[in-house]
Amino acid sequence: MKAWSWDRYGPPDVLTLKDVAEPAIARDEVLVRVRAASVNPYDWRHLRAHPKLVRLSIGLRRPRPGLVPGADLAGVVERVGDEVTGLRPGDEVFGEVRLGSFAETVAVPHDRLALKPARLTFEQAASVPMAAHTALQGLRDAGRIAAGQRVLVNGASGGIGTFAVQLAKAFGAEVTGVCSTRNVALVRSLGADDVVDYIREDFTEREERYDLLMDIVGDRSLAELRRPLTPRGTLVIVGGIASARGGLLGPAAQMLRGALASPFVSQRIAAVRWRPNSTDLRFLAGLMEEERLAPVIDRTYPFAELPEALRYIERGHARGKVAITL
């Protein structure tokens, strides 16, 4: 099969499309023929080892041989391990892996897959897992969102943000999105009750107060982010591109600062931890079947142009997601 790989850290140009052996599957894994994937900041962070903390898991001086990048995928089940139930060859699925989806086939733990919603294309389904999971777990688990709350999403037009706006509305919140001028109409179309154009207005200086603020951008201090919250409000730190360009910890630095400050302030400060699982994927699939949630796809690239897709997402101005077709 063909798969993308890299043998040194750097920009997307370090990627090479190679012929490699098809992966073997463990007893609890599923072999999926990939029909589509999508790119995330997570992917270029692995390519560049930004932040440097990434090296601890994939190689200190260079990536370990044979690693394939990529997390999101949608495709067709080819084989299942002996311990897998509920999935069979021919099923159309979507899900995520830690690494490996930028390939023609990938071995996926069965508990990181769910059946693809019938109304979604493979490209749409592949655009869901990591971004929607992060938005869901940020709002529900870290943020403890409740109906009737006032929620602000900073970075509402990106991959995570477009899902966060829709999910907050699905949970019954009043939602304000923060984005640039060119994305105001998009964020309104997702159901936002109010939209702040950050080019014209600083959302941290508004008189309005919010019960929950999800920061996806990562370019503001904790003091600034706490300012528009109610005294008992919750700040959820995702860790965006602005906080991940370099340094040892990247987004984790802001998360660490939040954890240290939280015991000494009246507001809750929580961080999102990406936890792939099939239960949440099925929940998201249900919302999509009900047409209460939909991926926003900015651009679609063929598999052979993956480096260009990564260059585009790395610039930080994608509206929603960027998909890859195989």
C-alpha cells in the first residue's frame, strides 16, 4: 500500500509517499481501507515536533522509522480482529488513531470507530472525529455545559470552533462566536446568537459576562480570558495554533498555568484532553443524522497533495476543516 512518512522533523516538504507493507491487526483492531482523511494542527505539530514535548512520544532526534502521520479517517472495514464485535467487513466507518491515517489502509482499535452516518460523504465523516471530539469533550466534560448558559467560543470559525458553536446550541446554550470579519456570516449560519468580529472589537473588553468561555486560539493571557467570565464561570483551554509554534510545552504551557491558577481564583479553569472513543463518535453521529450537527469543509485535496493541505492548515486561516480524498 501507499503511505506518507517522514524521517526528519520539519515542514510538510519532509513527507515522502512510499510503498509500505499493509499493517497487521491485533485481536481488538480493525483494518480499514481509507477513503478519506482530514488534517489537523495536531498533524503538522508532529511533523515539526512543535512543541518539543512531541518528541518524547515519537522520537527525540528524528521520528521513529515507519511512522505514518494522520489521525482522522473514514473508510470501509476490510478485516476485523478476533475480539471485535459490532463491526464486520464492508461496514462504512469513521474514527481516529494516534498516528497512521495518511495511508491507504490503517489498523484502528475497534473502540475508536463508529458506523459512518449514511447522509455524510466519506470526506465529511473524516472531517469530524478529532475536531468534534475536542469540542464535545471541552464543552461537556471540561466545561460542564448546561442549558441556558451563556457560552463564548474564541476561534469559532476553525475546525474545532465550528463544531463547538453547533454543539453548544445543541446543549441549549446561548452562544457567542469570535472570528474575523470574513467569517462572521459563516459563524451566524452555524447558529451563533451573537458574533464578535475580533478585528473591530476585543471580546475581553465587552460588558457581557459569560458562564463558559472556550479558548481555541491560544493568543490571550489567563487574566484577559477570565475578564469576560461571570465570577463563577468556567474557562476551557483548548490550546490553539498561536500557542503551539514552538517552545518545550506549547499549548500545555497555558494549560499548566491554568491548573496552577485555578485553586486561587473564583472561576474554574479547565483544559481539554483529547480522548478518542466510539461512544462519543456514536453520539456525534446521532446529531448528524438528526441534522443538528454538520462539518464545515473549507477545501478538499487529493491524497497525493497532502503536503499542500498541511501547508494550508498550518497558516491558521482555514474555515472549518480540510479534507483528503483517496
